[in-house]
Amino acid sequence: MEKPEHHIIVCCGFRTTGSPQGFCHKKGAINLLGYLENEINDRGLEGVQVTSSGCLKACDRGPVMVIHPENVWYGKVESEDAIDQILDAMEAGSVVEDLVLS
Ligand code: FES
């Protein structure tokens, strides 16, 4: 297995039973997950792995997305425009300050 250069974890609010019912799921994280994966392909980004996750314990600021190895946590990722901004920043080696969780 080749390790990814960037690993993007998108909270989809899965419960331990596997059912997606958490806050991020209710806020449309699964739809954004699809957009994110398509956008990564469209941009031809190599070495970027996307994984959905269960609750990342920041529900009040969801949908939540984390990028490693930078350890950048984003909150209120609610639109395709937000995803575009996050990918632009990742490619530029910066962050979207307005969305960063601190
Ligand atoms: S359901 Fe996403 S942070 Fe809790």
C-alpha cells in the first residue's frame, strides 16, 4: 500500500451500528463527500485519499473535515464552494481561515 500524501477525513456521522444518523450526515456530508471525490479526480490530484468517518466529536461545528498530515480541522463545510476553497488552499499549502476549527 502506498501512503497518501494527503488524507482527507470527512465526518459523515456514522453511528457504531454503521447507520449514518449524526449531525454531519443530517447536514449533507455524504453529498459533499461525493463532490469532494469528483473534484479531486477532476483536478487530477495524486496522492489524496478520502475517507468517511463516524463522529469526530465536533458536531456543533459540523460538517467536519480533517486534512492530514497537516492536522487541519475544518468546520461548517456546508457547500461545494467550501470544498473548492479547501482544495485550493491544500494545493497552495495554506488554509481557509474562515473554516478552520481552533
Ligand atoms: S457527527 Fe460529525 S462531528 Fe459529530
